[in-house]
Amino acid sequence: MSWDYFLWFAFVAMGCWLAGAVVAWRQKSPWVSLVLTGSGLVVFFAFILGLWISLERPPMRTMGETRLWYSFFLPLVGLITYVRWKYKWILMFSFILACVFICINLFKPEIHNKTLMPALQSPWFAPHVIVYMFAYAMLGAAVVMAVYLLWIKRGEADCREMELTDNLVYVGLAFMTLGMLFGALWAKEAWGHYWSWDPKETWAAATWLAYLVYIHFRRHHPVFYRRALVVMLVSFVLLQMCWYGINYLPAAQGVSVHTYNVG
């Protein structure tokens, strides 16, 4: 599968996601939204799978390749959220966010050749990245809820809205924890130690602790939900630093083993 086909697969997938989001927004049959959004996911994943076969490696090495997974998981998380809690706007939000990452990839693909450095030739590489991308998508949906509650709705959040936000964080943090464990096993195999306080590992730990603070604050101070949402926003900023901001920090250049995907 050549990268030249990405535009066509992305166009079809986005069309399906948009149609599913519109159906959900108009509160029509949820099964129609499910079929349309699911069809878009199948089309988009078909491109990822084809690229995987073409590159002869998981398309997870560069920022452009990881954005493919984020673009895939955002509508998936939106669909799961819609099916579970019936928020009519969540599919539109996930569609818009996925489009942002797809557009970035169209203008700055960052898709490299087939070669993987030896450290990436590990069975833990693919599950580590996939699990992390799903966690990021869940936490991205949670921050969308936080923005909605803080600046769009502005009034008192009802229990159902905060329950949704909390559940997204619970699942996101669980997958992030699993991703960290996969990463530790990968590091042990590649470099001989589970944890080395590499700059990216440090930011990952800070992000994990920040979301843990959110959970503990919510459990012990459920009334002060706006303060908790601010903690979530800070956590999401840390997540962005962990994901791609680390690549541009001078302290990480030539030091971090996680800056291999720059360029």
C-alpha cells in the first residue's frame, strides 16, 4: 500500500464518520450511526493494514505514523461513548479531531522507509504503541468533555456527565498503565533495564501521576468538579509533552532514546 492512496482512503472514511455524526446529531436510529462510523473505521484500518504490509513493519515509528492510529482510535472511542451513553455530539467532536490529525498527515506525512532501528524490532513495540494510542484517544475524549463542561455548558454538571468524564479517564489511565508495562518489558529486552528515567519516561510518569491525582481528587472531593476538570486539563498538557513535545526539548536531543522518530 503506497502513501499516495492515503487521501482516497481518508476521504471515504471521513465521509462515513461525518454521515454517522450527522445521523447521531439529529437523533435518528443509533444503528445507522453505528454502521456508518464502523464502515469508516474499517476503511481507515484497511489503509493502516495495507501500509503495515507495504512497509513490512508496524506503521508506528514516526509522528506521522502514530497520528494514523490516533485518527483511527478517536472515532472508535467516540462510537463506544455514543453507544454506551448516547451523547449525540460526541461523534461530531471525534470526527473533527480525527480530521485535524488526518489533515496534518496530508501536509506533513512523516512516513519513513521500511527500516527499523534494532531497538524497535521487538514484539513489545506494536502493543506498546497501540495501547498508548488508544489511551490517548480515551483521554482526548475526556478532555473534550472537560472543555464542554467548563466553557460551553458553564452551569452545574449533572452526575451523568461527570460519570462519563470519569469513566473515560478510568479507561484511559488503565490503558496508559498497560502501555507503560509493555514499554518496561520492551526496554528490558532492548536496553537491559525496565526504567531509566529517560526524559520521555519522566514525562510519562508525570502524566500518569497527574491523571491519578484527578481520580483521587474526584473520589475525595466530588462536589468540586470544576477544580478536578482543571487538573484534567493540566494532565492533558503533560500528555502532549510526553507524546510529541519531548521531541523538541533540547534536553532530550542526543540523550533520549525516544527521539528516534524526529525528522
